[in-house]
Amino acid sequence: MGGVSTAERVPKQDRSRVTRQRLLEAAVACLAEHGWAGSTVSVVAERAGVSRGAAQHHFPTREDLFTAAVEYVAEERSTALRALFPGGAADRCAVVAALVDLYTGPLFRAALQLWVAASNEEQLRSRVTELEARVGRETHRIAVDLLGADESRPGVRETVQGLMDMARGLGLANLLTDDAARRERVVAQWGALLEEALG
Amino acid sequence: MGGVSTAERVPKQDRSRVTRQRLLEAAVACLAEHGWAGSTVSVVAERAGVSRGAAQHHFPTREDLFTAAVEYVAEERSTALRALFPGGAADRCAVVAALVDLYTGPLFRAALQLWVAASNEEQLRSRVTELEARVGRETHRIAVDLLGADESRPGVRETVQGLMDMARGLGLANLLTDDAARRERVVAQWGALLEEALG
């Protein structure tokens, strides 16, 4: 490919990036809707409108595809969350609501399917454990920043961690039924408790 | 069976009850360890040391067996939890720790597998939704009693609900790794915040 000019190479890289992105988004949607057992590389490739060969070129194994997909979407959502509050700490109740929102959409459903599959399948376990730790640390960092929480004060770190645990639990409560009305009341109350605790 | 005396019938009923109980406990252990896909009536019957025919006599379908199992174990755990604090509201931090403990053992793992399977399988969905609502209401009632929380005061109901959501989230955080050390610190901190909030 030595003779290919820059002008010709760039669109090809773009196409490749777009294909990768379509595969990742299709993988998360597929995992959220059909679970791990119903999510194969072929199903995702078809959903993304990409050939199976192209999918395997980007992601050699099923585990590669789905862990990359959950990580990619988690990063997209983190970026979107930071963009919601460009000036940093704003109204804490609004921040709590936005943090909880991270756990009620297709990304949480997909991640949950992956976590549960990893608890039963050895070849997924270490990868998903490592992924969960990485995504968890990043989400904690964003929460601390947006809440303007001072982690040097005793108890503040655990206060924020407990909030993120609550958000995860609210995500789980939303799995089988639409829990939005109850969730809104819980978020309002815990937002107020947090406001007091963080001072 | 008109000629069978009471003396002969009772031990048979006992045997039947013991068989049923062994099946239910084996079903929860199996679900926790192998997930829904790996949990069949045959696998559970073998684990319980019961014939497949006897298992099907007690539970005609796979859905019957596993929803009954999760409900049975949840009731057992609720009873055990109430027995821990016979005098009602004691030290609130101890109550919070005991409530969180409900979500970190094999019962939570089994229930989680069932919830996630139900999100992808129509024939499980309505049964598990109904079961989850029932168990959730009962757990909430126990939490209110043991915490001595006065739900007529504004916000108290949502404070307790958020605590149970946090407990569920802590259970999820314990799925792939042993999260006990972090959990203990979060529980201590939120126990203190709750003590303040409940007055």
C-alpha cells in the first residue's frame, strides 16, 4: 500500500472507524435486549449492517466485541455527563439525578447482562472484572467533581460511593418494570440527604 | 388411600415436605452458581438427591421450581433477620449492616440470575416481576420496623427505600469480586447519615 496517497487513506480510516462504532453500538443494544446467550458476533454484525468477516477483523473474539462495546458506550456517557455541567458543581440534586440516569438506560442493561454472564463464565470473568473496576473509578471521579465533594474530609469518599451504589440498585429496580415515579422521589430525598452530608 | 391411618400419613407428609425443601435449597444454590441457562430441573434434582419424577411431582415446570425457590429462601432470610433483633429497633448501624447482608449471599446471586433471565424471557417475566414486588414489599416492611422509622414523617419512606436500593447496589458490586472491605466503610458512613436523617 506504499503508493496510496494521504487523501485516499483518510476516508478509508474514517470508514473503518464508522464501522467499528456501528458494531459497538449494535453490540450494546443487542446485549441489553437479548442477554449474553442471545448475543453472538453474527447477530451484532447483521444488526450493524456489516459483514461477519469485517466484524471479526475488528474484534477477533466475542469477548473482545462485547467488553469493548460496554467500555465504549460507558466512555460516551461519561463524556456526555461532564458536558451537561460544563461549569463543574451545580445544583447537587440535578447532579444526583443525572448520575442515577447513567444506570437506567440500555448501557446499564448491557453491562448487567455482561456482569451476570461473567459470574458464570471463566473466560469473561477477569476481563469484565477489570473493565468494571476501570469504569467504576472513572464514574466515581466524575461524581466527586460534579458534586464538588471534598474527599479529604472523613466520610466524604464513602458518602459518594454509597450514592453510586444506590444508583446501581435503582438501575436494577428498573430492570423488569418502569420504576421512574418511585425513583424520582427517592432521588429527591437522597439528593437532600447528600446536600446536608456534603455541606 | 381411605384406609391409611393418621399415624401413617404424617411421616409421609414430613418426607414430602423435606423433599420439597431440599429441592428449593438446591435450586437456589444451582441458580447462584450456574445461572439460569445452567439450571435445569434435572440438575437440581440430582443435586438434591431426588428423582426427576419426584421433582416434577412437586414442581411441574422449571419456572415453578425456581420462582418458588427464590421466594422460599427470601422468606427464610426475612424470618432470620427479624430473629436477629427480637426487641425491634436496636442499634441502627447494626440493622443497616444486617439489611445489607441480605444482598450479598447466594440468595441475592440466585435472585439476580432470575431477574436477568426474566428480562430476556417472556414466560418468566410476569412471574418474576410479581415475586420481586412481593419480596420487596416485605423487605421494606422489615426495614421500617427494625429501623424504628416513622413513615408518617415526610421523606422517611424514601430514605428507607433509598437504603434498600443502596443495599441492592452493594450486592451487585459484590458479584465478581469480594467487596467486603469497601462495603463495610460505606455501610458505616451511611448508617451514621441515616441515624441523623431518621432522628
